[in-house]
Amino acid sequence: MENETVKADYPLLSGIDSPADLRRLPVDELPKVCAELRSFLINSLASHPGHFASSMGAVELTVALHYVFNTPYDRIVWDVGHQAYGHKLLTGRRDRFETNRTLGGLSGFPNPKESEYDTFTAGHASNSISAALGMAVASSLRKDVPPRHVVAVIGDASISGGLAFEGLNNAANSNSNLLIILNDNDMSIDRPVGSLNTYLAHLTASKAYNNLRYRFSRFLRRHKLVTDSGKGMIMRFNNSLKSLLTKQQNIFEGLNIRYFGPFDGHDLQTVVSVLEDIKDLPGPRILHLRTIKGKGYEPAEKDPSTWHAPGRFDVGTGEILKDGAGRPPKYQQVFGDTLVELARSNDRIVGVTAAMLSGTSMNRLQQAFPERTFDVGISEGHAVTFAGGLAKEGMKPYVAIYSSFMQRAFDHIIHDVAIEGLPVVFCLDRAGLVGEDGATHHGVFDLSYLRAIPGMTIASPRNLDYLRHLMLTAQDFDGPIAIRYPRGRAEESVKEPMRTLPIGKGEKLRDGNDIAVLSTGPIASEVTEAIKRAEKGLDIRVAHYDMIFVKPLDAEIVSEIAEKGCPVITVEDGISEGGLGSAVTEMLSDLGSAQHIRRLGVPDRFIAQGTPAQLHHLCGFDADGIFQAIKESYIKTQTDSTPTE
């Protein structure tokens, strides 16, 4: 947006270049700031898509936090970061916001490399409490800097994750100045009952009450009338008494953590007042705020799931602008439809996902077979072990989790599935460079971390037909198998009936003796284009093998390549260390081959956001990069074979 337009349409927001500017405003101006933030987000995200509903619901909370706390010295740790767009607008990134999630632009998530206000990486859920507790403990230990406040902002879905509960358990035994804000915008943790609940919520958050409570606690400790264990008993008694009086319970009952709320998270003046009252209290505290996803935009309020990340939309009508008409389906859609097809003829097939029913299209199985579909919430480790238990008792679980999220379950894959050789099918959605969500979401490590696991079978389809073939193959496979496939649409629709593929066998797509290119997954189409250009421009014959299985690797294909003795190029949409290229290099070495090998893939660094096409080009394995590698390898071969005087 042009600066003059911003000033005219957003008179308050245009003057806020940092939270210090926000804190100069009188508190009664803050609701106007919230209104301008929402308007800015709606107009910007309509044409520059991003995460919508969560950030709309967290506007008042964001304003209150930056108004009450001395950021960036005081730390705000966002969980996931879907809710942090308003935070970006208030912390000096307003004029660059339209570059959000684009190559060279702003990250779609809080990123410490981008701003000092982004205190911790926030792409995967449930890490905020642990990270914030570490910061709070460090603040109490350091004597060279003044104390700082530390706030963790976590949503009701994220707090269900195992890491969040581990952090809560540790925080309960700490005296550090940690404030945990539960942004409850979906799950009903407890239900307020009548005016007494409201009265007690305000009473227990008031400064007068807490000063009296603190002085009484100090008196008991000074006279050795209460120990640390006794303090915990008193805390639990206090929470139980509140539950008795209000005729309600909450999940924090029994924890040695002060609990305040629930409060209306859109009542800005109340949120500011409560934060002012409790921010200096010693020890860990939980402030429970109820908010509405999509707040301020009616279509998003009515359907927050669809409006989580809706893409482009018409501001006036609320119509989401679809661009998929007449195009091939997405990989996830074919996965979902195929799983239903398989489940109709096999009543032992079950589906497991971790809070990604629609994201993985597992919701299609849920619609057809709700009793055989399990969404376990943001608990990837549990999802894998749960699937192991299902498999142990004769079921055939297909576990659909994004590749980058499956990283969180690495030990569970080894300990709870692979050691026993259980027949669990890991369906790794969003494998490879996923695009605009950036470094925290790229699914580029799965080939490397899964290859290291004994007994693991790993495959990747080059198109939709082969996704279906692999899903059918996995149905009768007696052991753990991972099928990785990318985000987004395929290049062509389904053409073939399903068939079973031989485990560990690849396919020769093109023969040639000058160069051999081995690929895995849909990147095969880029290889095909590069080979056409190379054969036309360089007058050479290039062989192309779709390996399909990265583990076990097709030994016959690798032996054939070794016999040819030509340069070898491997191509994979994943980290180049430890993946397909490494597997081929190791096998050729074992065969005693000294062939020149060029490994194309994601380099040994974290890749920022951009479109998949831009990132493939950046990493050198689009058609241009593959053609260049073929050309350089061929020229090197010619140079090496030229006799010298």
C-alpha cells in the first residue's frame, strides 16, 4: 500500500512504527488501533494471501501485550505464529507487509532473523512455554542485565501438544516470572457460570487481592509455616475452592500455577487492566482469554477453518477466489480419495492424523468411515505410537502428517514402529520445498532421517498414478513404509488403474549412455524437460531412471549405471545430504565404481519462503539447473578423455 493511502485510511496505525509509538497513545484510543489493524489485514490479505482467521482473532491481545509490556526488552513468545500478523504490523513491518510469504520478503511466521521483536522461531506448535520458561529462568540468573518480563502466547490447540504439557509441568516447579496466555478461540476448556464467575475472575486478578495474597504468603514462609510442597497444596486447594464456588473445573486445576480467567479477549480495556495487575506477580501464571477466530470479518467468524488460510478473496462479498477449475487435482485430494477407495474393500484400514484432517484430505475418510478415522490433535509423537498400537492388533493404519511435522515424531517412528517392524504406512504430505511457509515447513529432511532407520521402506511417486500404486502396495506390505508426496496440484490427472509395485524396484524412463540421471518423486518432470533440451542442444543420449524407492534402492539399476561408466546426476526435492544422492553414491562406491557423481537437491542450509518454482530454481534443480548440470558433466567427461601432449 502507498504511504499516502496508509495515512489516509489508517491515521493511527500509520503513526505506529514501533510499540513505543503505541504506548504513547491514551488507552481509549486503542480500540481504534484494533479496528485499523483489522481493516489493514483484510485489505492486504485479500490480494496477498496468508493466515487470516487466527491473526484477526488475536488483534486486541496483540495490542494489549505491546501496550503493557516494554517490548522488545520484555519478551513475547508466539506459539506457531499464525496469530502474529498484527504483531508484525506494530513492530516496524507495516510498509513491507505485502511482501509477506514471498521470495526475499517477510516470513509468514515470527523469525528472529527478521526482527528483534520476534523472540523465537514459531513455525511448529507447542514450543512457546518451554522456550519462554528458558528465557525467564535466564533472566533470573543473569545479574548483568535488568530483569525482564516473559510472556508465552499459546492457542487452545497448541496447548494440547505434549511439549506444552512438559513445559507446564516444569513451569509449575519454577519461581520464574513467566506469564502464559492461553488464547482460547475454539476448544471449550471450561464454561463460565453466572455473575459469580465473572466477579471471581476479576477479583483474583486485582492488584489489591494479589498484594494481600503475596504478603500473606511471605508471612507464612518467613515463619516457616509453609514449605515448597505445602505451597503446592495451598495452590491446589485455592484452585479447587474456586472450582467449587463457580461450579466449574478447568484443566489447570491441580497445577501449582496461578490461574486467571477466563476473560473476554476482545474486551481490550479489561485485557490491558488485567495484564497491568498481574504482570509483576512472582512465579508462573496463566491468563485465560476467550477470543473468536476471524473476529471482525463475518465470513471468517462463521467458518474459521476455511478461513485459516483462504488464499485470495473478494473483500466485499467474502467469496474465496478459486483457481483450480479445470486443472488436475492436488496430491492430497487423490490421497484422500484413494484411501477411501482402499478402505471400502479392506475393513482393517484406519486413518490417523494430527490436527490436519482437511489439510491432508483425511476428512474424506472421516466422512465415509468416521469410526475408522482418528484426529489426535497436535500430537505427532502420539499419532505414531497410537498407530503402532493399532498395527500391533491387526489394523492397517495410514498416518497422514506433513513431512516437516513428522520430524517431531522421529523417536516414536524408531522405538514404537520400526524396532518391531510394525506395518504402519507413513503418508508424508507436503514433502519437499513447500513454498510460501518457508524454512519451518519445508519437508526436505524426511529422506535423510528415515533412510537411517533399519527396516524402513521409503518411496516417492512421480505422479498421481504412482501415488495410488504405492498406496495399494503399502496395503499388503508387512513392515513400516513411508510414501512422500508434494504440496499442491499434479501436472496431470489420474490415468491408470491401481496396481501393486515391486518393492525396491525403479523404472527406466529413457535410455542413454552419455549421462545417467536418477530422480525420485515428481521432480522427474523437470528432469524430462532438461534431458530434452540437452539431447537437442548437445547431441547426446541421456538415461533417466525414476528410482521410486529410495530405500531399498534398486541395485540392478545402480549396477547397470556402474557398467555404463558414464557421469551420474541424482535429483531430489530434499536435502542433498543423506538422501537419494547419498544412497546412490554409497552403492556405487560399494561396487568399486569411480564414476563422477553430481548430487542435486536442497543445499546444506535453511531455505526461506518463495514459490516452489522459485525455490527449485534457487536450489538448482529445476529444468534449467538440471540442464546445466548435464552440460557441465558432459563437458567434464569430454575434457577428461581428451589426450594431453
